[in-house]
Amino acid sequence: MAAYNPGILELTHLEIVTGGKIAYAHSIQRFTGADKSGKKVEMAFRMTDCLEKEDGRWKIVHEHKFHADRLRFRSGFSECRALKENFSLVQP
């Protein structure tokens, strides 16, 4: 069961970088809505997705969210490459 009622999700600063069969996408996302008790909720975070191209289609193989109090802007491509080289991220 969701902890929040439907709200508005605003996505800004979207950047997508590809390199062969891997890619990453990151953006700033802000959610505005209410929790189940009706109390107003606002939160912002940076979302980073690592993707792998398989059979001509992009699949998300890793996702990470930084909450606003910990936002640090840095390149995610090297982090995705390191993950890909050290772990098998695609589920069978």
C-alpha cells in the first residue's frame, strides 16, 4: 500500500548519456502531494538510472535516488560502468 495519495511529480534537469550498450539518465524530481492522513508532503531528489541495451531495447538495470539534503552533482557514467563491470545487474 502506498504511503502517499496521488500527487504531482515534476521532472527537471534531465540528462541522458549513452556509451555503446550502457547509458545513464539523471534528473531532479520534486513530488508534491499529501500523505494518507492528508498532511501536505513536498520532497525533492535526484534520480539516476543506469541502463543496458539488450536485443535492441534499453532496460533499467540500476536505479538510485539521492534525497535533496544529500544532492551532489557528479557524473554517473563512470559509476554505472563500474557497476556493470563488477556485477551482473540484469535479472535472468
